[in-house]
Amino acid sequence: MVKVLILVCALSLPKAECQPETARAVVRGPEAGNATTCMFRGQAFLAGSAIRVGRNEWVKVLCQRTEIKGNVG
């Protein structure tokens, strides 16, 4: 599974530095089965939500894998 995070970052923040720790707001979206679905679900979730993005902000959809494959330990 893939965790969907929607980050609202300052326009002055470089894209590479827009992370959960530096974002102005972080919203967890619905889980997805893969990265492509994550992007679609993240955008759809944002469009249907009450999240407002200011003139000096931009949005980044971050997809993080939540499962570990193989043997651990």
C-alpha cells in the first residue's frame, strides 16, 4: 500500500525541500495501491476537500510506501 500525503508549502520553498517537516500544512489522504493511483487519489482528495491554497503557496502530493517486502530480521 501507498500512503498519500498532501503538502501545502510556501511558494518560496524549493520543490525538493517541500517535505512533511517543512510544509505549512500536511493532510493525510486515502491509501492507494500504487504510485499512480496515489497521485490520482491525492489530487481528487484535494479537489473535493475544504483545503485552500493561498496565492503564496503550492501543493505537493507525496506518496510513501507503507509495506516492507521480504523477510525482516
